[in-house]
Amino acid sequence: MIQPSPHLNSPSPQRFPVVIVGAGPAGLTVGNILRAAGVDCLVLETGTREFIERRPRAGVIEEWAVRGLELRGLAGNLLERAERHTACEFRFDGERYRFSYQELTGSHHWVYPQPLLVTDLVREYADVRGGEIRFGVRDVRLHGLDGGRPSVSYVGAETGRRETVACDFVAGCDGARGVTRASLAPERARVARHDYGIGWLALLAEAPPSGDCVLFGCHPDGFAGQMPRSPGVTRYYLQCPPGDDPDHWPHERVWAELRRRLGAAGAEPLTEGRLIEKRVLDMHDHVTEPMASGRLFLAGDAAHLVAPIAAKGMNLALHDAFLLGDALAARLTRGDDSGLAGYSRECLRRVWDYQEFSQWLSELYHGGAAGDPFRAGTTLARLRRLFSSPAAAAAFAEQYLGTAARY
């Protein structure tokens, strides 16, 4: 039985089979899988525990990902507290079009804000499964990744001294701007990039959702979206120029644009509330391949960034983490290298499928506002086809829910 660790950040041996850089959903899931297999590991995180448990991020989790968490004993609170979403609604050409994907497929989405999932995962890892985690570290560096004796060094939060930890493998789960992706030798990894040339004003409002599902407003003046997060908090998005200043969007302008772009015949009026977050996201993607080099394996945003257009980022991070955690456990407990050998290939099949869907969906959301009459016409044709062709509806639902039989 795994005993809980009595003191986080307490002194411990400076060698672990696996060092995990980053305490987001990917890193904590890998850590939990390893602890369940009896493998010691160390998680290094630059933020504090309070910070990672409150950092606002995504909230839509696909059903297969929830089942993967459940299989590993990590979905208890989620299954009790998350909301199930069975439909979404498109608003275009002044009308409302409900897309009931559960009726079509039998599958649904879960809405569970990422801070809640991270809170669950860090508690399970550190307080229940006895995993070692060190918060507030600085200047993380990776060493010897190509040899048989890699190590990770960092400056400790409490001591201010550089500490070095020897390991067998490093799991890079520290996001798109983290040190692990930057540690890949350029000649060994290709980074493919795509810039959509648009921005989204990301808003968090202290207001109940206006409707019972996700809303997509495809308007000639730009996209607008509503993503419920909880009974009293709602995420909104407004298309804007890339690099726009959030201060250009005062309360009155935000709600006027949301009302206009999400307006449709018979729609309920939006419930306004205080804006507690307001930032501009530039829509771009990147994919690093392969996702491994020597003793370093990347997962989540450290390996691939997908714009929030299709709400796929956290799902891809969990998919990577399931594969990486299982592969590392197999290697360290049974000497089975097959999972690690095929890790990058297996991850990238789903990664590229989700990237393609994000690109397709971007045209659906933004094509009508491009100022090009031809793109506006083809975008409207795509939208209408979703609600007139069963084949088109089935294809959209499969990609939206991530339920393809094989990637």
C-alpha cells in the first residue's frame, strides 16, 4: 500500500526513476499512474500549490478522457460534480440551430473546470499516493538526456540553492513556454506552426449561462461563444484582432457585442455580470514531432499547442499522459520498452486529427467575418449542411466528441 507523504517539499533522496517537469493535468496524471504502479517520481513545478489550483483554464472534457481517468481512480470528484453536456447550439443568419450530439451518437461532454481537476489530481498524487512534489522551483535545467544517466537541476524555493536530481527518464509537461520543449535539439525535432491571424477576447463573467449548452455565434462581425463553467460563472469569447488590448473592451462594449453576435430569433437575453477575467488569445497551433528525444518525453502543451477553437487542449494532454504514464510504468516495472518506443507515433495520430478539426472549425466560426463574399458563402453552406445532411452531422459529432474508432 502506498503511504502518503507527510511533508511536501521535505528533504528526500536526490534520485528518482522519473522526474516530471510541470504540475498541470498531464504531469499530475503521469505522476498518479506511476505512483499507482509503485514507481517513485518527482514533480517539479514553478508555481505554488495555491496558484495551480486556481489558475483558470479549460473546462470541456471528452467522455473517453473521463473514462480514462475513472479507470485509473482519478475521476471520483469529477463524476460527482461535473455537468454533462449533450448538445450545442449554433446561431447564424439570425436563427438558432440546436445540435443534439448525444441523441445522434450516445456520447456526451463533461464540463469540469481545469482548476478543479488539478486540485483533485495534486491531492491524489501528493496526499494519497505519496508522490513527491516541489513547488516554486526556479531555473529548471535538463542534463544528459542522450545518455543513460540524465538529471534535472533547479533552484529550490526554500533554500535558494541549486539542487540536482538524477533519474532514468524526464517527462516534459511544463507547457508551450516551458524548458523541456526548448531542450530538444533543433536537428532532432521539427516544429510545425500555424497562425490563424485572429484573436479571441477571453472573458470570465460572474453570471449564470444564458441557455443550457455551449453557444456558437457565427456572425458577419466576428465569432462569439458561450461556454458554461458553473451555475454562477460563464466563459465567453469574442473574435477580435490579434494582439488587441483588453482595455479596448470595457464592460458596456463587451456585453453589447455579445448580445449582437449571439442574438437570434427566440433566444433568451444574455444575463450580464461582472467580468472577472479579460485577456486576448492569439489563435495559433504548433506540433513538435517526434515528441521524444533520448530520455525526454513530452506531453500536453509542451509537445503540441492547439488553439481553443475546438476545446481540445486538455483532452490531448490527458491522452498523452495516459500513454506516457502506462509506458513508463511498463518499462520500470517489467522492462517492457514497447510503449515508450511507440509513444510519439501513437500520440501524434490523435494530435494531428484534432489539429485538422480545429482548422476546419475555425473556418466555420470565422469565415463569414473574413470580408470575402466567397468565403462567407461557403461558410454558410457548411453551416447549413450540418443541419440538412445526416452524414455531415455524424462526421462533425465524431470529431467534436473525439470518438473515432481509430486515430
